[in-house]
Amino acid sequence: MRHKVRDLVRQGRGIARTKALGQRGPITAIVVAVALMIAMSASAMTRTSASASGGPAYLNQKLSTQARVSDLLDQMTLPEKIGQMVQIEVTQVTDTNSSCTSQGGFNLPNPACEQKIFIDNNVGSILAGGTDIPVDTTGQNGTGNTGKDWANEYNAMQTFAIQHSRLHIPVIFGVDAVHGFGHPYQAPLFPQSIGMGATWDPSAAKAGGEVTANALRATGWVWDFAPVQDLSRDNRWGRTYETWATCSCRPMRAPSTRARARSWWTLVRSTAPLRPRPITC
């Protein structure tokens, strides 16, 4: 959104400048006309590339990311754009009842709920909460909640969303993997960030982040709401244990090393540590 707003500001400034330049004479007018022709040619090239590939430009991997994103946004309706900003619990998709109200548990996806959520409501993101544990997805009377079960759930929902949605936009799957991907059975766990910070060992924090990132990538649930790049000021706050320390005099540099080890889907807001008021340790 930041880039979009900036582009709009630049466009507005460009319009104002065009009006001013137009009064300076024919040479300026020619320059403006040439600029417009170049812009129109670039747009035409994008459309040509799209037609040459036999599909829309945003699906053409040979085009630049900017061109693909611009083409996709141009084709999206307002409800589709709104849906991309919505995240709901996975149990709504797997509810055994067609009302899709998170009452049935983390089962296999319900096609009726997939249609309602991904297609009719254009939802762009799914969240597995702290107590969401998938059932056996293998059909072999397994215990459920294995890494394979998590991957199977992802594959089923993602396949439905891509195949049946109008623009075939993938869904983002989010999970709280704060100190390891703690949901699947026998997944590696690490100390909470407050404990990792107490080690004063950046390499330990980095290793924990790498293991967590690998586990998430293996299952498809790659939007991780961690690490929390913050320092605690009051231990009455319920999330104190997810911060690195209470002191800013030596932040251990673990936040930056661990964040780099994370999946690239990690929230952008968690890639830069805060700089609170220094205090005496």
C-alpha cells in the first residue's frame, strides 16, 4: 500500500507539472507527447507479452514482478481486493457443517465451505490457531497432527482455491510458530524468545529460526507471526515471553539474525527491531 500511495502522489505531481510545462511552448509539448507515447508503448508491450503467452500477464513468469502485479490489480474487483485482506480460522474451512462457523474442528476441508470462503467471499488468508490440530488425512487411521497431515491440509485447500477462483490467486497460510513450529507432533521446539535472549547467543537464535523456517516450508504454512522484534517494559503484559529482553542496552542482535533465517513470508513489520528509550541495566 505504501508503494501504491507513493505512485499516486507521483502521478499527481506529474499531472501538475504537465499543465505547467504545456504553457512554456511547443518544445515542452513535444517532450510531454513523447513521454506519453513511451508510456503507452510500455503498456502495449505488456498486453502483447500476455497475449503471446496465451494467458493474462500476471501469470507470465517472464514479465517483471511490477508488471505482473499491476496487471493483476487491474483485473481484480473491489470485493476480491477486500478479500485479500481478510484472514479467518482454518476450522471455518474444515467445519463439518455447511454453515462454516468453526464448530466442527480441524478436519479435512469441506468443499461447501471452501466454495463459500475462497470463491464466494474471496478470502485470501487462513490462520491455524494455537489449539488447531488436524485430524488424520492419510486414511490409514493415523494419529493426525503430523507434518504430513499439515501438508495435506494445505495442499487440499490451496488446490481448491487456485483451481476454482476467478484469478487463480494462491491463499496465504498463517500460523504462530514463535519458538519452533510447535503444532505438529514431535516437531523441534526451542526456548521462547525471552529465554533465547537470556543466552546472549545469536547463533542459537539463528539456528532456531532456520529449523522453524524449514518446518514451515515443508508444510506450506509459511506466514509466520514471529519473531516479535520488541523489548518488554512491563512483565504484566501477556506476551512478555515473546520479546527478547527488558533491556535495550545490548539487544544481542538475535532479532536480525533470526529474522533473516525465517521464511520470506515472515511479516515485514517484524524484520526491524524497535529502538525504545535506553534504560540502565
